[in-house]
Amino acid sequence: SYRFKRNFTMKIKKHKSKALFILLVILLLGNWGGCKREDVTASLPALISLAPALTAAGTVNLLLTVTGSNFSTDSEIFFNGSAMTTNYIKDTEIRCLLSAADTKLNSTAGQVTVSVFVRDSQTGDSNTLDFTVLKGCIFRNPVKISASESADNPDLAINSIDDIFVRWNSLFGSSFRISQNNGNSWNEIFFYDQVNGGSKMISDHNDNLNIVWFNQQNEMFFSRSTDQGNSWRTPVKIAESTGDFYMPDIAVGHSGVIVVTCIKLGKNDDESDDEIYMSHSADFGKSWHNLEKFSDGRIHHVHYGKDRNFYLVWDYLKDNTTGWRICFSKSFDNGTTWSDKTKLEDGHDPNMVSHNNGSLYLLHQGGSTGLTFLRSQDQGETWVKGLEIPVNPEYGIAHHPEISIDVDAGLHIAWMGKSDIIDSSRDANIYYSRSINQGANWTDPINISNQTGCFYYPGPKVAADAAGNVYLIWINGEDELEGSVYFARNKR
């Protein structure tokens, strides 16, 4: 009947409404559940970059910054499978400090790639990023290259084709050696004079050898070789013997400009009245301006920068109670005039190098046991101080630091570690460290000499060639009458 059909239809509609309602609830719950799962996935930590993304094996106190998203106070950095003490900065940045043990990997490969990821105890693990560890410098056993046992004042230079030049003085005269096979063998080079007050040798941008020295009469001379030391220009006298001069230095620029410096010894035992003298030549050393006083000071280094300007850094004694201070000056007109003295900071024994990117790198002895590194990217107007280079007490007090730079802006430093400057030199050793991030961090020091008896003065010389080889020389012996020249290079 009509009433039956009507009631039946209404029941059908009622059940359909309930079914539609239940279906709508199910769909809504399903969507809500899907959103919940998407939120869980989104809350996993995600890595974007590492800074830095590589380092040299054995680097000390390397601050690793991880950039990404969804970091929390529960996030933990894992480096090469090990959990690191993690510092939460914000939800997109966390950091940890890597020790020398973390980066000192046991491998003979040129480089090793390790994984870095972040684990969050509430959500899970992130994606992984690669971190590269470059093989550390491993040095061959030192070899003796001097024939006599009375060597002193050693010097080291390398040209662009990786010829190695070593010169030293002895009771029997000056000795000059060249190696054209990375130090595996050495040939003797003729040189004119016996050096008395020290010498300095440099290979310039055209691979010419330039040397300045004091002879036994304390006269200052210069000579130059354009054929890898096989022949030398007749020595030119720069200055007569007008005082007790020693420790010359030299920088060779373009267009024939050469700047030389030296120390005039004062009368005071504390070296407070020592003076720095300077001369320069504009014709490749054929003629020279008068040797004249530049400043009060002592240990110094003159440098021709990659920007084709001259720079000078030195130390001077402020007074008898406050110690030594580092000073800096520069010349933009080929050594004719120099800027006013800039006082940088306390320290002594400075040395400096530069790179093609225009940066200046300055190393000096600072503090009671450490070495200090400074960097300038604006021609010495401002300086940034790096971390103190790790010189642990077991390495002894650091003396006579030297710095060299390779074509990749890698910095190489060497120094003499000695427990007591006043005591005998028998307990001294030569140490080495390097940096591949412009001095922000340094590798754990390596004992190169591995023996006692390194003569206190003048410390090691270090140089790096275009192929990545690192060379060191130093005097090994109790005093200047028993010293021998030792040579070491890294294994490739």
C-alpha cells in the first residue's frame, strides 16, 4: 500500500543518512591519522650542510656546525658512528667539538669519508652527510745531510719546479746543497764566501736564487743566481762594517725591487736597544741604497706579498717588565716609504706568509708555552686572532716558529720545543703542525726529530712545494761546534 511504501522509503533514507555519517567520520578520522603520520615524518631531523665538511687528520678542537631543520635539545650528532656532546643553538643549527682523536683515522688513503647524522631520542635518525678527513702528514726518518760536525745558520729555499736548496755555515766555510729528487740525494753547489753573521736565501717568482749575508768582517753582501745555483753573480757589497750586524732577511719583488733588513746589536744584554736596519735595490741587486735604521727592534721578517706589496713584522722590547710586542708596517711603493708602525699584540719571534687570495698570515711566539696565529684579509689594516696553536707541556716551550704556505693555502708550521730555554739544548725537539682552514684549527703536533740534542738557535726551517711535499731542516747537536744539518720530508 501507499503507507507501507512511504514508511519503507523513509527507513531507507534514514539508514542511508546514518551510513553517510559513519562514512564521513571514517574519512575524517583517516585524514586526521594521515596528517598525524605526516607530522611525525616532518619532525625527523633533516641535515642540509656541514661546516666545515673536511679537515686534516689529527686536527684539534674543530667546531663542527650542522645546519638543517627540526633540531631539538634531544638532538645528538653522530660522527663516524660515535655520539658527540652536542650543543643546541636553534632548531636549524647544532654544534659539536671534534678532538684530535675523533679526526685521527687509521688509514693510508689520501682521504677518508665518514658519515655524520643526527639522532633525536623523540623522533629518530636524520639523513646522513659525508665528512672528508684528509690524510695526516707522516714524515720519514730524519737524515743527516752535512758532512761536517760544526754546522750552524741553516737556510732552506724551494723553487717552482721543486728544486730544494739548503745552505749552512761551518768552521770549514759555507756549504751549499741542491736536491732535484725531493731530498733523496744531494749535490754540492759552489758559493763564494764564508758566512759569519747569518744569511738568508730566497727563490723568487722567476726561480732565481737570491742571497744576502754577512762575511767574517761583518760586511753585508748580496748575490744572485739565475741557473739554480750553478753560477753566481759577483757579490755586491751592500754595507761596510759599521756595527755589529747579524740576522739578515730578504724579500724579492717584481721589476727588480729587492728589500733587505738586518739587526744591529745594541749594548744591553736584554736586547732592548737592538735596532732594525733596511736597504733596498731597484735593479735586481746591482746597486743599493744606504743601509739605514728602520726601527728599534730585534727578530724580524720582511715579506713580498702576493698583492705585490712589501710587509715587515718584528718584535721589540716594550720595557724590562712588560716584555715583547709584535709590530707591523707595509710599503706600497716598492720599499721606498713605509707606513707608521702598528702595534699588534704582545709576543716575539714573528714570521709571515701570504696567499694569492690576498690574505696575510702571521705566526709568533705568544704566552708562556704557546704559539699565536693572526690573519688579515685587508693588507694588515685589521687582524683576526686564531685559536692558540696546541703546544702541550709535554712538547716543551715553543721557540723560533717558522711558517710556510702551499698552493692550496695550506699552512705548515714548525718550531723547537724545549723544556727550559736556559738549560742545555740536549732535550729539544722539532715539532710540526698544519692547518687547511686558514689557521682556524691546527693538527696535533708531530715530533719530527724524535731525538734530543737539537741546538737551540736558530730553530727549524720549513717549506712546502707545489706538489704538496713538506720539507724541514734544523741543526742537531749540543752547540755550534758539534751541530749537524738534518733534513726531513713527509711521505706522499
